[in-house]
Amino acid sequence: MQNEKSFHDRVQRAEKLKLAVSSFQPAYQPADVSYSLASFTASIERAAAANLAVDDSRVPYQDNTADRIALVKTIAPLITQSLAYVKSNTAWAKRFDAIKALADKVRGVRPPKAQKGDPATDKKTRNSGERSYVEIAAHLKRYIARLEALTGYAPPDTKISITQLNAQHSTLTDLNQSVPALAQTLTDAIADRQESYNGPTGLKACFDGVKVSVKGQYGQTSSQFKSISGMRW
């Protein structure tokens, strides 16, 4: 399995092979132009460009993925604080259970399963495991709608105001839309790089072809072939 370093290393190895062959006397003249120095150079450049495309595609994907994880971690305590604010007003008591149910979905908590023979347990919460970020955004939207329906919901801490919670929802929605597109761009770049290295006309085929061409032109015991025979892909 090739890692990121190995891709860059192979470009450097190919450059080293090209430099060595370009200095040969008499001049290198392969039977197949697919293995000419011009073709080899173009193959190296394609592979190097493919490396750059993967690197450039990975950065925004990783950044947005990290931002989304951080945002959800930020939202959870705001929901907890908001829920406490709702609970503190007895006028909203009859709405509390429904609001808490949505809050639990946003935070990803649920009551533990009761063991057989156990008495009824209190509804303690625990992490529900990995969930869809799209689901989290949908639950958050419903939670905000519940708060909007409460007459007089205007907490003094603006972090849990309707306006700020809507802003958090909007940011999460934007990230949910961007991450899949960025992931696809990265996937395509990785596939293109794989082709530039291991495809029928990729860097490996050209690398191997140049070595065979040198052996064929100068002979197995020649100084030219001996100078590059130890160069490994």
C-alpha cells in the first residue's frame, strides 16, 4: 500500500533515473518513443502534478471536516444551557419534555437500556455513538422551532438566543453541503494520481520501460546499464 511519502519518493527516483540516462554517451535512443526522455519527462510531470492536486484537495476537505466536528462539540453545551433556561421557567413546564427530547437528539444522548430484573431506571443520558451530521442539523432545526414557539424565550445570554442558534444551524448546514463535495474532489484526485502512476502509460510503466530500453541499447554488462540497474521503483 503506497503512502503519501512513497508517491513523492517515486517522482524523485524517476528524476534520478532520467538525469542518469540523459548523460549517457552515446545518447540514449530507445526503440519505443513511449520510453524516450521526452515521454519520461512528461510522465514525471504528470505524476508530480497529480501529487499536488491530491495535496491541494485534501486541505479544504480536512479543514471543513475538522470545523464540522468542532462545531457540533460547540453546539452541544449551548443546547444544554438553553434547555436549562427553559426548565428554569415554570410557565414552560408543559413543553419541557418535548423540548428535552429534541435536545437529547441534537446532543446524541439517550437513556441506557434497562437490564432484565432491574427496577425502572432514571433517564440518564449517554453518547449514542456516531450520527449523521445531517441528522444533527435536522434535529437542531426542530429544536429551534420549539424554542421559537415559547412565548417570551429571550435569554440574557445571547449565545443561546434564537438568532445565534439559527446561525449555528446555518453554519452546520453549509458544512454538511461542502464536505461531501470536497470528499468527492479528493477521491477523484486520488484516482487520477493512481492512474498517473500505475496506469498503462503511467510513471511506473515508463520507469520500467526506460530501464529495459537502456539494457537493450547498451547491453546488460554495459557501464550505462550497471549505473541504473540498482535504481528501484
